Amino acid sequence: MARRKMKMRRRSVNFGGMFLVTAVVAMIVLVVLFKSNELRDKKAAYEKREKYLVEQIEEQERRSEEIEEYRKYTQTKQYVEDLAKERLGLVYKDEIILEADN
């Protein structure tokens, strides 16, 4: 009779232990699923930000090229002539200026 009680206790302890292990594993699975969703959301946000930053870099590179072209233009004789005509109204001796009547 004592042996029967021992066997029943072992079985009940085994079922309790199995239930505990199953509960712990289920909790771990739930936590992993929840965190994986958070990571997916973060990944999407980072990809969106990366795309925005790449666009900004490309825009700034284009702007840099435009500035470099303007810098080269400002070092030419043509720039000096255009500036003198526009701001100072200077012209060459043999140049004819036509103005429209308003």
C-alpha cells in the first residue's frame, strides 16, 4: 500500500512539474513573439529613416555640384563681364544696347 501511495505521489509531482515547465515555455514563447513584433516595427521605422537620409545625402551632393559649378563660373572672365553689365551698367565701346519702350 505504501508503494502505491509513493507511485501516485510521483505521478502527481510529475504532472505538476510538467505543467510548470509547460507554463514557463508558453510564457517565453509569448515574450519572444511580442518582442519580435516590436523589432519588426523598429526595423520598418529605421528603414524609412534610412531612405529619407539617403535622399537627403543625394540632394546635398547635387547641391554641392551646383555650388562647385558656380564657383568655377565666378572665376571666369564671362562672370566679371556679366556682373559689370548687370550691376554697373558697363558695356564695351562697340557694343549696341537696345531697350524696349514701355
